[in-house]
Amino acid sequence: MYMRDLQKILGGDAVGEVNQPLTGVGTIRSATSTQITFLANQRYRSDLSSSRAGAVIVGNADRDLTPLPRLVVANPYACFARVAQLFNPPALYASGVHPAAIIHADAQVAESASVAEYVSIGRGAVIGEGARIGPGCIIGDDVWVGAHTCLVARVTIYARCTIGARGIVHAGAVIGADGFGFAPDFSAGDGGWVKIPQVGRVVIGDDCEIGANTSIDRGAIDDTVVGNDVKIDNQVQVGHNCVIGDHTIISGCVGIAGTSTIGRRVMMGGGSGVIGHLEICDDAIVSAMTLVTKSITEPGMYTGSMPLMKHGDWLRNVVHVRRLGALADAIKNAAGSK
Amino acid sequence: MYMRDLQKILGGDAVGEVNQPLTGVGTIRSATSTQITFLANQRYRSDLSSSRAGAVIVGNADRDLTPLPRLVVANPYACFARVAQLFNPPALYASGVHPAAIIHADAQVAESASVAEYVSIGRGAVIGEGARIGPGCIIGDDVWVGAHTCLVARVTIYARCTIGARGIVHAGAVIGADGFGFAPDFSAGDGGWVKIPQVGRVVIGDDCEIGANTSIDRGAIDDTVVGNDVKIDNQVQVGHNCVIGDHTIISGCVGIAGTSTIGRRVMMGGGSGVIGHLEICDDAIVSAMTLVTKSITEPGMYTGSMPLMKHGDWLRNVVHVRRLGALADAIKNAAGSK
Amino acid sequence: MYMRDLQKILGGDAVGEVNQPLTGVGTIRSATSTQITFLANQRYRSDLSSSRAGAVIVGNADRDLTPLPRLVVANPYACFARVAQLFNPPALYASGVHPAAIIHADAQVAESASVAEYVSIGRGAVIGEGARIGPGCIIGDDVWVGAHTCLVARVTIYARCTIGARGIVHAGAVIGADGFGFAPDFSAGDGGWVKIPQVGRVVIGDDCEIGANTSIDRGAIDDTVVGNDVKIDNQVQVGHNCVIGDHTIISGCVGIAGTSTIGRRVMMGGGSGVIGHLEICDDAIVSAMTLVTKSITEPGMYTGSMPLMKHGDWLRNVVHVRRLGALADAIKNAAGSK
């Protein structure tokens, strides 16, 4: 492919040698003379002069920053992502059902779908056009998988849950396990926990990506709902009856307790958590390892993590957190006694 | 089913129209005229007057709160859970072994058990009466699965581990992987870590539920022990040689390091953690994202999380955590110099 | 086996009855008269006099602490690990491929390797001498598994990733899922996230152990790299393009965001986290549930966790964290006004 082809497909201005042949993408430091790189983060600006890339995607402001053949666009990072997609199209799978897949007679699998070995598909399930069900996936009864969605491998979807079109679900993800709901009944002697049947579903929109070993629980009575274009990383836990808005991004190791409502375009940092029964408004950003303990009603960034200290400094300082109330009183007294 | 049937099965007082026909359960806001709901949390009290439910389960104090047909009981939440179970019995599986399951000749599978496709059961394993081994489960040698326990799908149980009766284990759970034990031996040149064989088991009691993608490690020499009626949510990690008491509840994303002893009826909040070699007494409650760094010897609630702040407030305030010791000294001096 | 045999194999001094027959290992409290235990932690010193062990491994300083038959060595813990390995050798698997495994015609599986039921091995994959691919593993195209490495069960390795020799990967681990990379493109109307193809690999060295349900993402363009003798516990998330040095130990529930470089012999405590694009130097120790928010350039221990408090104490004290800046100002004023 040539620079001029990229310009035709993706728009922008091709500046410099438009006949530069390109075979792939690379980072600004590792790209070779037949690879195209990009400059989106000004932090890497100084690396550009020493880059051996064959071409570069830059923003309008950086049009004249380099003599390299360049594609000048409004959003160089998004443009780079699209170029990378052109050079690295998703794997193609032959349509059809592997003989070592077990599909219930009452399931519907589109002829253009691809079902791999060791897959189990339950009664009433529907697998859409061009969908891919990778090896070892377990698809429960009445599950609905949208067109062109790819379950990579070893994905489990419990009965009646649905996922929209063009999604990607990575290995080990579990969609629709029982929410964590038990009523205490310790009155009669020892007693114990009474399980509340979890009869809602998980309903996932279009264009979502769900990470490896992530779990999204089904609703207790109503459904757990994930919007469109939601991106969820690995090792995430979404509790029952959560509602997650379109375009929201959830990083790895996040835990969201039940019945929380997360808005649109929210960004949850890695390892952050949400107490149950809260609301987080559109466009909120939650920092890494921050616990959301009350609803967030205004957009912006929210943080609640401890700073990193040398262990000796931590010992000397953090012990006083346990007596901050007394310290505050002492200050008030000192100020008052002046 | 009619209100009067529920009363006969579950006790309590049926007040109002006992011939109300009911087909299921609903939330106080979503229930329809043939569904029964419940009022346990006083927060939802005001929703009751506008509820379109056909009937409601209430506590004794709320007997006269509504004209709806109602079942008056001591513990409305537990009663609701049992009603929901009546309307939503667990899935029934035909007994027998799927032809695409591989069962060692020396394993014992009860005739009433159900073994699904792509299951592997090892030598000497015992599967109890009415148990369900769902698709893709891997059961190691000499594993023991109690009567009526359900491994939903893709559960792995390593050799020699046991789980009692009436349990539920969700997809992706791993019971009995090696504990994390290595001895450093860096003396000879570079050296490295020497693996300590993990030869204990995991022993799980009756009536336990284990969440999706949760892992419970086998003991190093002695066993890892989980009591009866223990409920463990998704994405939880239990280290080797932990002992967890009856009725304890462990929420999602909790991590418990090795050789910790957790008492009975303990509640671990989501994302909380326990350092190894500690004890937590009966009836302790650990808040979400709290790290337990020393043994807890008195019942009650324990917390150690950071409050949520707007990021600007966090920047302004939390920087001072690094100099709390100096602040405390300054206060002492100020007070002393009066 | 006799004490004298252990001494011949492992070195050190055998003191006392060298003909003591031994059948296994035990803890200092649980070992029986035919088991050998060890004393490495001085905390258990007082237990030695009441131990019923048949023999004990001690350090040079403890040579005369007990009349028990004893093996005196420089590193009793590492010696104990090796003795435990002698008594508990890893499971042996018959070489060969189970008929219910599906292996691409263009894959190479060593004759001495063992491939279990319900395994899928892709085109161009290479399985080394003596390797074990346990039940339910999914091995992508062009994956390389080193000699004597054991994938216990239900491990997924995505295309082109490699793992070295003598490794152990536990059930549910996912190696090589897509890194979490999306470019925002919300300019045109609503817009959305543009996926950045993740075309790097995961490259894992020799002698590594990867825990249950852990995930290590493939690189975006360059590779994610895990060195030799790295030990990773359960439920860990390693983001794309991380580089992890030899001998590093990562405890359970750790999350490492993308493009972080972790040195050699680093120890990451349970539940700790690392923000992306940082470096952690050799020999750093990060405490449990500590978030690393900036690069660590000096060896030593680093901590950033909140102390545990009774909930009432937490309420009284931690509220003041939100006004630490004002408190610090008040102190400065009080001191200045003297």
C-alpha cells in the first residue's frame, strides 16, 4: 500500500512523497522505512527527528515538523488506529460448524457464522451473520449473539443473555452468572443464607469489547444492561443490575457492585471500585484504585487513592491518619487560644 | 399459584385477597398485577403506594401499610427469597453422562448425576447423587463432588479437592491450583526461586456458592478449608491454607493471602484484602477496598479506605499525608509554646 | 528414604540419627515421626521442642537447638523446598496425544509431549519435549511452548505468543488477549472508540509460573515481555507492552497497566497496582494494595495503603483527609503567630 492510498481511504492531506510504499505500522522508535508511525502525544515530539519510519501521521499543528512523508489529519491517533486496522485486518474464519461442536437442534446458527471445536450451543440460541464462536465457548439456552461478534475462546454465556453486533469477547469471560444475592435467615437456630434466584439477564449492546476473565452478572429480577461501544478490560467484575452507558471505558481489575448506574463516556481507572446502588454521571473520570462511595453528579475527575511513600515515610506519617480528628481539634484549640 | 398457597408453604399471615393468582416475583417498582413483591428496606416504603404488584410480602410492623394482598412474616426478605425460589426452581438436568464426556474407568458417577459435554473426570473421582457437572468442567483425580452440587460450566477442580452437598460453582472458577509458595535461593550466582510443592487440598463444605472466575488455592502441606454455607462472589482469590468459617460472605474482587483464618459470619466487602497469617474473628465486617493488616479480634465493622474527592481537592489535600508526622509535631510545638 | 540419603542429595551436615526413615514433609506442628520439617522463621523456634517430627532441617545457627535428627544447611527453607520436591515429584503424564484433541496438521508436537482431551492446537504451533498440555487448553496458531512446560488445564494462549521451558501455567490463565487500546474519535456526531489492533506478542521466559485466571495481554505493536523465573500468582492482570524482569514475584490480584517496565527481583504485594508507562527498578518491594503512581528508581520497600480502623474511628478521622490542606495552613498560621 502507498501513502497516496491511505490518503484516499482516510482523508487528510498527504504531504511529501505520496508514493512511499508502506507495509505496516510501528511505534515512533521502532518503525522501519516501510512502516508508518504517528505523533499524537507531544511527549514523543523529540523522537520524531530520529525516527526511521517511512511515513508519519501528524495533527494539523505538526504539519511542518518533519520532512518525512506525512498524513496530516485532525485526529492523528484515531487515524493511526484505522491505518493499523487496514494493515492488520481481523482474523478471518471459514464459515461453518466444526464437527466437534455440539449445537442443539433448536438453535439457529447463521450460515455465514463460524463455530469452532468444543463449542456447546443451547436450545433456542441464535448466532448472527458472520459471528465467530471460538473453541471451548459455552453458549446457554436462548442466548443471542449479534452479527459479526467474535467470542474468541472459552467464553461462557449463560442462558437468555444477549450481546449485540460487532462485539469482541476475550477468553475466559463469563457473561450472565448469578448475581450475588442472599437473604440472611439466622433466626431459626443457626439458620443460614437463602439464595435469591437471579432471573434477570445480561443485555449487551453493539460494538462492545469485553476483556479476558471478566465477569458480568445477570440481574436479580430486572436485567444488567451494558450500552453500545462500551469497552471493558480484563479481570473486571460487574455486579447484578448495573446499567452502563454508551462509550464508557472500564479498565482492568475494576469492581462494580450491584445496582449501580454508570453514565455515558465514563472512564473508570484500573482497580477502581463502585459501591452498590450509586449513580455516576456522564463524562465522569474515576482515577485508578479509587473507591466511589457516593453518587457522582458532576463531570470531572475524581480520586481517592493513597500516595506512594518509602515504607519508612509511610510508617512515620500514616500512623497519624488514625488521630486526624484529635489533630484537627488541637489545631482549633491552638488557633482559638491565641 | 395463589397467595393462599404461598401462605401454606411458607407460613406467616395472609392478609387481604388470598385468592390472588400469582405467576412470579417482581421489584416493588416493576412488579405487575400477577407478581408478588416485598418490602424489607424502609427506603422503598414510599414506593409501595404506587406499586402495581398483585401482592406484597411485608414485616409485622408494616401489616397495615397497604391494601394490597399481603403475606405478613417476621423476615420478609428471606420469605421473598423462598417465594422467588418457588417460582424459579433451579434448572433440571436429565441424569446421565453425555457421550462427549470422558470419564475415567475408576471414577464413580452417581446414576442420578448429570454430566455434560466436554467434561473430563479423573481416576478415583466421586460425583454425588443428583450432582450436575456442566459443559467444559475438568475434574481431577480423586476429587469428591457432593450430592446435588452444580458446577455450572468450565469449572476446574484439581486433584483430591472436595466440595460438599448442594453447592453451586460458577463458570471459570478454579479450585485447588497450587498455592503461591517459593523459597528464595539466590546464593549460588544468580540462583532463583525454588518451588515448594503444594500437596494439601481444598476442602469445601456444604451449601457453598463460588463465583465466576474465582480461585481457591490448595494448601501447601495442610488443607485450605472453606466451611458450610460460605458464599464467595466473582473474581475472588483465596490463598493456600486459609480457613474460612461457616456463613461467611466474601464479595467480588477480594484477595485473601495465604494462611489467614477468617471466622464465622464474617462479611468481606468488595475489593478488600487480607495480609497473610492473620485471624479475623467471627462476625467481623470489613468494608470495601479495606486492607486488613493485623488480626481482628472483636466483632464490628472495620474500614481503611480513602474518601472520594474531586481530583483538584485530592491534589491539594492528600499531598499532606506525606508530611503528617511533621504536621503532628508542629501542632505539639504550637500547643506546648502557648 | 533415609536422612542420610537426603544429606547425600542435598548436602549440608546430617546430625543425629542418619538412619531415620522418612516418608514425607510436614509443618513443624503437624509433622509425624516419619516426616521431616524445617525451621526457617525464628517465630516458630519455640514450637520445635514440642514437634513430633522425625527430623528437621535447620540453619547453621540452630545446629544444636534440638536433639532431633537434623540436616544443617545454609538455607533451610530452600533445602526444605527441595526435599518436598523429592517426596512430591510433579505428576507424570504418558506421552502422546489424546484422541479427543484437535491438532492442526501443520503443528509440531514433540513425541515426548503429552496432550490431553479437548485440547485445540493451531497451525504452526510448536509443543516442546516433555511438555504437558492439559485438558481444555486452547493453543493458537504459531504458539511456541517450551520443553517440559505444563499448561495444567483450560489455559488459553493466543496466536504467536511463546512460553519458555519448565514453566507452569494454571487453569484459566489467558496469555495474549488483545491489549486495551482504543483511540477516541467523538468528532463526527456521536462517534466512538476506534480499536487499535494489538499485533505484538507475549513472550515469556523459562522457569515461570503463571497463576489461575491470570491474564497477560499481547503488545500493541512491540511485545509484552516476561523474563525468566518470574512467578505470577492468581487473578493478576498484566497490560500490553509491559516488560517484567527475571525473578520478579507478583502476588494475587495485582494489576499492571500498559507499557510499564518492572525490574528484576521486584516483589509486588497482593492487590497492588501500577499506573501505565512507569518504571520500577530492580529489587523494589511494593506493599499490598499500594498504587505505584510514579517510577521507582531506588531499591527498597514502598507503601501507600490506608491503615485499618474501627469504622467509628475511620468516620471521625478520615473525614479530615478532605481538609488536610486547610489544616496544614492553620498550623502554619498558628506557628507563625507565636
